Amino acid sequence: MFGLSELAIILIVVIAVLAAKKLPELTRSAGKSARILKAEARAMKDEERTPADERRAPRVIQGETVKPGDTGTGTGTSRD
């Protein structure tokens, strides 16, 4: 009879054969995720090295405040 390791290998092969169409997409998204993670880690290290007095102020993005009761009609007023 088959042992646990043989069954695991057979299962991996079956999954690889059945999922062959999705593998390129999955590896591409995994690569993008790894690049983003690497860039964020590098940014955090750079931020730690920069003295506090030389750090830039955060950017302020102008926007619209949305209240919890707003219906989203775009008029900016609540119908209460």
C-alpha cells in the first residue's frame, strides 16, 4: 500500500496537472506581492535611518467627508 509521502506526491502532481492553466497567473501575482513587500520593507528601513527632523510631512489629499447616514447621492447633504 501507499505511504503518506507517496500520497502527498501524487496529490501534488494531480493538483499541478489540474491547475496548469492558473499557475502562470498565480506565480505572476505572487511575484507582484513579493515586490510590493520588498519595496515596503525597504521604505521602512529608509524611514528608520532618516532623522526625525528631516522627515517630510505626510501628504494631505483633499477630499469629501462622508457621514455614516449619507445615502451617497453626491449632493453632499443628508436627507434626514
